[in-house]
Amino acid sequence: MEPSRRLHLRAALIASAAACLIVLAVAWHFTTGNSQAAGAPLEIRWHGNGIILQGEVRDAATQRVLAEGAASRLGGEADQVVDWLDIVPTALPVADASALAELIRLGQEGWHLQRRPKDGWLAVQSLTDERSAKARTLLRTAFGPGVSMELVALP
């Protein structure tokens, strides 16, 4: 093989290896770096005579308490609970799972909760009724003082 051809082949091989490393670095960043640093949101939606639990929790005990709270809210109809919770040790913390389960039992059709890394919200029908006042208290207990949780009006 000619020396110049060998040199071109070697350069192409090095460029190809560098491109592969860049692709792997980008893939690693998007699959591990971002999701673990921020934590996936935790969502709870009350609708269609059912409750959807979605996102990540840190342990099976929290998952079980939330699923049982949802089933209790639905009169024991566990088949109406959609449990899409993943157990991930780096998930956003729930300070008091029992308080969150009580909030799930209190919830009404149309309510929607979303907890993000530093804040979150619960959409409710009325911002001033007794049920919403109790929900506000349960939110503080469920997520702790370091998480800003607010009530917002449903559209």
C-alpha cells in the first residue's frame, strides 16, 4: 500500500474514532446527566373516574402508599389507578408520603399536581374553598418547607 494512502486511511480511522467518542459523550449527557441532576417531575391527575400517578419516587414504600391512597379515594377500585411511577433512588424527595396520600384522597375530578425540582403546583377548581385550604396544608407537609408549592385555578 502506498504511504500516502496509508496516511489517509489512518487519518480517516482517527476521525471516525473521534466522531464515535463525541456521539457517546452526547448520548451519555442526555441519558444520565440531565435526568439525574434535575429529577423527573412527579405528577398526579384526577380524571375520568380514575387517578394517574406518573414520574419517579425514591422507594417502593412511597409508591405503595401513593397507590393505596389513590385506590382508597376511588372506593378501593385499584384497577382505576394508573401507576406509572418508577422507583429511582435519585428521584425528587417526598417528605411525607402519608400526607401526599391524604391529598390524593382529598382530590377531585380535574385536579392536577406537578412537583418539579424546586417548586410545583396543584390545579384546583377553587382557590378559596375549604378543600383547597386543606390541600395547601397537605402540600406543605408532603413536600417539606424547601419546596415552593402553590395552588392554581383550573381553566
